[in-house]
Amino acid sequence: MNIYKNRWGIPLDLAKLVFERDKKCIYCHCELIRNGQKSIGSWEHIINDVKIICPENIARCCRSCNSSKGTKSLSQWLTSSYCVSRNIKIETVADIVRIHVQKFGS
């Protein structure tokens, strides 16, 4: 199984970069453990647009955060009960998320 393979059209070089950069969920910071060739993490488009394929928009997060965020904008999601109960806010997320907000807005 190729851990970099994805259905989102993320090129291999970008996938490798993101895997090296995001060893923890970009939102809740839980470890994205690899079990052999399998990762518990999932691909995240910070802006929910599969056409924006760049290092600032493609990231890895845990499946719980990804499922909770769904198609919500980052600003909507950060005020959700999921984030409030887990103390996830713009000040606590990974640097890549804050860089994303500076570059694209939320």
C-alpha cells in the first residue's frame, strides 16, 4: 500500500512534503501514527476546494477533526461545539493553519 496515494489528485512530491511536515493533527495535535504502511490521519483541504492543491492548503489531520469540519469553513468550524469542547482555536492550531489564514483568509 502506498501511503502517499490519494483520491484528491495530490502529486507525490506534495504528498511526501505534507507527510513529513504534518506528523500530528494540524488541529488537535494528536499523533498521526503509522501502523506499518497505514496512517490514521486523513488528507485535509483547509479551504474546502479540491482544486486548490498547494502546500498551504493541503495538510494532514486526524479523522475525528476532518469528519467534524466536513464542508464548514475554517472560521465556522472553529466556533463549533466540537472545537470549543476540545479547546481548538486559531491560537492553538498548527502553524500551517495560521499561515493559511494569513494567505487566504478563513
